[in-house]
Amino acid sequence: MARIAVIGAGTGAMAAAARLAVAGHRVTVYERSATYGGSVGRYARDGFSFDTGPALLHLPAVYRDLFVKTGKEPLEQCVTLTQVDPASRHVFADGTAVSLPNASRAGVVAALDEALGAGAGGRWGAFLDRAGDAWDRSRRPLLEEPLRPDWQVLGRDPYPAVRQRRLLRSPLQAGTVAEIGAWELADPRLAALLDGYALSYGLDPRHAPASAALVPYMQETFGSWYVIGGIRALAEALYERCLARRVTFVFGAEVVRIVEKDGRAAGVELADGESAEADHVVLAAQPRPELVTGQELWQDGDVVAQPRPGSGSVPGRFLVLLSLRGAREPGAVHRTVVHGADGAEERDAVFGGRIAERPTVTVVRPDDPSTRPDEAHEAVTLMATVAPHGPVDWTDAALRERFADTVIGVACAAVPGLRDRVIHAEVRTPAETAADTGAEGGSVPAPALAGAGGAWLHPGNRTRLPGLYLAGGWSHPGGGLAHAGMSGALVAGLIVEGDGFRGSR
């Protein structure tokens, strides 16, 4: 039995902790805040409740596997999952709207043809076929295996871009999300649809490799799922599973240093001066150089040292949590994306450290009685991807209020009579995310992507310091609920089986 210290209590941390505890290890989780879940938080007021992190679960198989491997009760016995249908509604800048059915390729193609004109669905379907090829080529090394020492094999983009022939000039092939939209989808609304998927994960369509096509492919192929009670209920179930496996949690415990002894990680030192010995340490938070004094965790040539094309600040999330009077109207869609009027201006703002004048806004309206005091009210969440705290001062009260008003104005296209229904609006910005999670600037990590010479990969789960491992969104395979669960499984496998571990089969 080994002693294992886990830094952070996010979903990736708890996924690793539960698996390690089942393997017979003594696991202690140290969390700087007063609760578990990391970015998967909840805000409640006057009978209304809201998720403050992800709103939907994709690839639920990751958590089904976790619950099967760590106890008798399967995931569906611990939480109630429902497929949202339609998966999303999209309102474009020209006023065109389309609802996309959940996990139905034929249904999506038909809906796009009807809303955008004949041929639009066929182009989107052909794009998803190519995205499926990219998924088949990269799924295992990108998502299901620890990052290989020769990670450069993931430097080539797996997306089979269409060769665009040109008279008397060399053919073009899309290498970025934006180029797919311009050259393959050939409709500004389809391009906006693809850009919206990328932007929701904090990816700049102008620079994100074409392999980001995996994001819409995963969502449209494996479906979008809502957890009754909100995604926070999934974090609660994972926490309860950890407790059942005798994982110890210490809250209000900020780790300031990873203790090194005889050339390996040997424990953690807390802000109050106390230390705890460990045989292995799992860092499930954003890595900071000061945590390991005198140690080079990465060297030139490692993933973390690679320059990212067009790199700027990693964006965060701006939320407006609305308590509304009036019932949710029949037929209301769970998730509506109101696309920005000027995609170029929005990208320049988000990735250039400024405020977008008319942002893309995701409107989440769960049909869930547990989120509202009664049927005469509704809880609605508005989300926009924004520049992080730092380039923008998200503590500025006037700025917060102005941008919240802008976001509400955009969301009026999705919720009838929205402004007149507001009882209370709670605003959460990257400044709150930074305070809650410790992530620099309140940034939210994107999923790992193949291509671009490996510039969109994340640091591997192993480090150069023996006994120290990385889990969670800031490590391989990157951000997102499903990816966090995968990282926890990879770290547990490396500790239990050693460096020969190659992932689940």
C-alpha cells in the first residue's frame, strides 16, 4: 500500500483518487478551497440553482467506466442522465435559426438542409465523415494512452482536408478550423457553427488545427447529456464514491511546495507549514514552477515548451445566472447558441485581451424542477467565452455590469421577454474562476489536439521528477469533463502498473 497525495479536488483529481484507492493505496486529497469539484461548481439563491462550470456531459462512457471500476453501483444508479433533444439550437447573425437533433447524423443533415438550403446538410455531413476519420486515426494516442515520449507522432494533423483545386495555382488544403469553414463548408452560417464549437472550448478558429473537428464530431456522434440536478450532481456522486473508497479529503489546505527527497517526490508542504509524506504525488491543478524548487519538470523538446500558433492568453468564461419569473414555455430548447454578429471582431477581442462588442452567447435552460423554486419560475444560465482576468480587469464593477447587459441583450433572441422576467442576475467572471480554482487569470484549459507540430498538446502525465504525476485539464489529454476523467484513469494506471502502462484496451 502506497501513500498518495493528490493536489486539488477537481473531477480529474477525484477520478484518479477513486481508482487509486480501489487499487489498495492510501489516498489523501488536499484542496485549497472549501469544497470539491474544481470548476464544476454550483450557485444557489432563493430556491434557484445554477451550474457554474460545464452544463452538459459528453462522452459519458468515461464516467460509466470510472463507476464500474470503483464500486458496485453504476453511474446511472448514482445520477440521472437524460439526453437533451434537440442537442442545440443555433441562431445566426442573419436571423436564420436551426435546431440540431441529438446524436442523429441524418437528422442534423435534414435540419441544416431545411434551414440553410439544399446542400448545406450534405456539406456538414461530409465534414463530419472526415472528422470521423480523424477520430479513428488519433483517438487512442490522443485520448486513451499516456503521452508517448515520441509525442511528435501527434504533430501531424489527422484531419483529411479536401484538396481545393485552383486554376494555375497550387491546390489549397484546410489546416485550421477557420479554413475548413471558408473552403470546405462554404456557407458563413456553417462556418459560424463550426467556429462556435471551437470557441466554446477556448480555441481560436484562426489557429486551432483542423483536428479540432473532433469536438463537433464527439458531440454529434455520442450525444449531449444533462445530469438532473446539474453537472454539480456528477461531482457530488464522484466525491461520494471517493469517500466510499476511503479517500481522505482535507479542505482549506493549500499546497505551496512538493517535497523532494533523494531525487523523487516525497510529499507536500502546506501553507500553514505542515508537511505530509507520500510515496507518489498527483498534481491535479495548473502546474506552477514554485511548487517544485530546484527541479526542471520539463526540458526543451517536451510538449510544454512548444510555442502555440497565434498564442495569447488562454480565455475564460463569463456567466450570467438569471433567476426569472414566469414558467419555461413548452418546447423551449435546453441549449441555444446565439452566434455573434462579427466573428472576426469577437476572435480579435477574446484572444487579444479585449471585450467583444457582440459576443457569441450560449443560453442554457434546463427543464429540471430542482433548479427552480416552483413551476412559475425558471433558472437560466448565459455563457460567453472571454479574455481572462489580467488583460481585462474583471473586478471592475462597471465593466462587469456593462458586459452582463450586453450578454443579456444577445440572449433575448433565445428567451422570449427575457429582460422583463429577471428577478436577480448573478455575474461570474474569470476573476471568480481564478479565486475558486487557482487557475491563472481564470483561464479554462482546452482539450488536447493533434496537428500543428504538437503545439496544441498538453504536458504528459509523467514528469521529470519521479513520483510526481499530472492529472486534470492542464495535463494530457486536456480540458473538458470527459478529458479530465481520462487523465485520472491514465495517472492511476501509471502509478498502479508503472511506466509500462499503455492505457485501457
